[in-house]
Amino acid sequence: MGYAVGSQGLGDACAGSKSLINGSSYEIAPIRSALDRGWAVAISDYEGLGTPGMHTYVVNRSLGHAVLDSVRAAVRASGTALDTHAPVLLWGYSEGGGAAAAASLQP
């Protein structure tokens, strides 16, 4: 599953990975639900959020690519048993909803 996180702010400290690591994310429940089903979950902070550069807040094309790139990276990571031909679910809330929708429109 490509999970697209919602808006938590524009500063680097607001990256989804930061709130997931410290347990303060409001998105832990749906992610845990997917993991409990045995699904692999790939999550992106999006371009420029938590990394150098400007965050591409609600720039759907960029957000969609980030979501798909996280899924591609997860599938290609060594040591996983992920099938490159398995179906991919895209799931998101708030800004992540737009990101997931944009990802579904990418070729």
C-alpha cells in the first residue's frame, strides 16, 4: 500500500516520518490496520518536507510521484518478498488524499 500522509505543517519538523517515529501521528491507526492485514506499507514525506528544498504542498503531480516512488522503492528493496506485479492500493487523508488521487493518474 502506498500511504499518502496528510498535512501536518510545512516545516521539516512536520514531516510525516517525524510524527510516526515519535508516535504523535493521527494516522497511526489506518497504517496499523493495513500492517495487521499483512500488507506492506510505503510512506513518503513528499518532496522538500524533511529534506532540503521547498515542500511541494498540494502540488499534486509532485505528491503523486512521491507516493509512487515510495512504492517502487519498497518493492525493489533487497530482502523483501514483495511481488513487483502485485496490485497496489493507494490510501491518503487530507493532503494525502490529493496525493493518492494524483498517484492513481500517473502512467
